[in-house]
Amino acid sequence: MRELFGKLDATQTRNNFVKGVEYLRNRPDSTGKVDCVGFAGVAQWPTNWL
């Protein structure tokens, strides 16, 4: 699994994450709050972007 994360395009992964957060925040049933749970070693990506 670790090898696969190394092959991800970091820019595209970040853009996908940010778009996902925007989608969740703008849902009519959302409070606007978004949280993130990640995998060890990879969780640093989203927490740095919020």
C-alpha cells in the first residue's frame, strides 16, 4: 500500500481533497464543518491543507 501512495500525483490528490471538502461544506444538510481521518503517514497531507 505504501508504494501506491508514493505513485499518487500530489497536486491532483490535493485538488481532489479540496474539492471534496468544498462539496461537503456546501451541502444543504451540512453545518459547514469538515473533519478528516487518515492513515498513518498519509494523514499529514489533508491536515496540512485544511
